[in-house]
Amino acid sequence: MKMRVLSIQGILLFGFCFITTNTFAKDTFQITLTTPTTTVSRGYDSVEDAIDDLGDEGFSSLTDSYTSTSAASAVLDFRGLRTEVSYSGNSTELIFKIPSLGINKSFNGATRDDSQEMLEEYLKENGDGLVTRMLGSLVAETPVDPVAGNPASFSAQMVSNSFAAGAAGFHQSDESVVFNSTGIGLATGHFEAGDYEQDTLTLPLSYTIHFDNPGYQLRFDLPLNYISVGGSEAYGTALGASLRVPLTDSWSLTPGLRVGATGSIDMASAAVVYAGTLTSNYRIPFRLFELNIANMVGTVNTVSIEAGDYEIDYDLRNTVFKNGFSIEAETPPMLLMDLPTSLQFSVAHTLITGDDVFIDDYWDFSLSWGAHKQANNHGIWSHLRLGGTLTVGNHDYIGGRLNLGYTF
């Protein structure tokens, strides 16, 4: 490299204001307790708080009609997975059921609180692989798992980052000076499915090396992710590397590798996730616009991890296909910091195969405006763009984002 400059690329993602939000979003966990005289419900942000309330003390806090000898049954909505707990009259035996998984376990302590603690320890130790089975069911049957199963999840974002790195159009530069770049930004989005809502916040960090050989590019990125579901929170980060290899002036291949970890004590959810992808991008220039066609195939897998006191293993293996195109046209009458600008429209379709996931088929529609990519390396605003993305998927899944990126 003959010269090096520092640039910052950012993306600010914010939910579209026109997307309808549900004021009464569903709690992540909810207990509905029934005694011989009453039925009451309570919502929770933390799985530990919900499980703690499945004994004498918790039931007593839910209703005054409960006593330690009462017959009682409770339905625990575990992030959309129905679980059942019951006590017969004058008994300390706790019966735990998950009808959809065929689970029927009993715990018999000296008191009902002891029985509840036995259940909690059983879940923390992933007894009989129960937690793994529960998590697999959550990914397959609910829209808000933070690890996988929906477009806002950690693994889906890893795939999107790989696709974005490989799908970006490129030009063989005639510049005698090669620039590297460092990126930083802020991203946020809002997604909905049924009664559930997700909010995401991401700090994308990246460093890109542009080689003297035109078109070759090595990119490292480390986005910091946050997901909120009904008051429950999850955090994660993933290190990614992608190498763009130009095969012709118009066609490039980009292999990518990513590994990261995400976890939530609130949701008893955590995983190490790794992904390998290969993206093809083909550029077709026209007189008034440029067309880029991108196709990606990748594999995403999870590894067990501990979150708080819980031993968690999703045991997921998925193959992902993502295909799309973008059309970019210059907007000559409009300048941005004296640089030429362009308008870009893009569409991408994602299909997930392998282990069952709830949202396995979705589309992203994006529109952005800003400095034309041919203006790169000519000024500190050469990457400034403003845009928005609408995501729609099966099971009435919808999400909105607004993005802003800049360089210096």
C-alpha cells in the first residue's frame, strides 16, 4: 500500500415511523395461576423470576386465595412455549408438563418451595436435554428467540453482515493511491410478529484493507448487538472476516467466516454461533444506472454455552440461501458536500433450511440516497448515505429500519 487514510463508516438503523406498534406487547414470560376460587396472571421479564414464583411463596404473592394446601395449576408462557405446573390438594408434589414436547416430570420436596427449587435446578442442569429441546421448540415455534429463528436474531444478523460485505458493488480503480478504512456506526430497528415485539441496537465496527491489486479487499468487522423482547434483554458480538476476490472487472466472489456469542440471563438463552458463507456479486453497468446481482450460500451452527446458572445448548444446524439485486442511479442535480449522489433500490430474499426455524422465508426491501460509490476516496463524506429497509416474512413478521452511514 502506498498510502493509508482513516475513514469511519456507520449505519444508523431506526424503526420506520409508519410501522404500527402494539402498545400492549406481550410479556416475555407470563404465569396464569388457577386455584379453586380464582384465576390470576402476571408477566415477567426474567425466566428466573417466573420460575421462582412456581412455589408457595410465589403463588401466595399472586393471590390471597392460595394456601400451601390448595389445589393449584399454573400455565407458564415461556416465550410462547406453553408449560404447565400443578399441585394436587394437600400435596407438595410438583407436576411439570410441556404438552408440545411430550414432557411430564414430577418433583417431590418436603415443601412446595423445595419442589420448585428442584425444578429450577433440573432446568439449570439441562436435565435429560430438556432445555435444548425447549430452545429448539422456541426457535421453531416462536418469532422472538434472540439466537435464531427470525430476521432480528443474532444468527440472522451474522448472515446479513456477510451478505452485505459480499454484495457491495465494486469498481476497478485507476487511482494510484490505495486507501484502507475503519468503520463505526450505530444501528437500531423494530420488528413485530403477532403479540411480540423486538427492538435491536447495534454498534457496527469494521476495518477494511484495500489491496494494491485492484478489486481485492479484506474486511474485518465486530458488531456489538443488543436485542430487547418485552423487557428482556440479550447481548452479543461476532468477529467476521471476508475476502473479496475479483474474477473479472464485473464479477467478484467473497468467502466469509464469522464466530460470535450471544446471551441473555433474562431469557435463559445463550449460544456460540459460527457461520461460513460464499457470496457472488455481478455488476452490470447501463447508461443511466448500474445493476448488481448477488447470490449467497452459507452455513450457520451453534455451540453450547453457559448463561448465568444455566447450561444451554441450541444444537442448531442451518443452511442459508440469500439472493438479491440492487439498482443504483446517479442523481446529477443533487450534490452532497459537492460530491455526486445516487439513489439505490435493493431487494433480497432469504431462505433457511436445515433445523426448523419459525421465520424461514423473508424479504428485505431497501432504498437509500447518498454520495455515489464512485466518489469514494475523494472526500470525507464519500460514504454518507441515508436509507430505509422494510423486512417482511412468513407468519406476518414485519420490521422497519432507517439507516444513516458516513465516512471521514
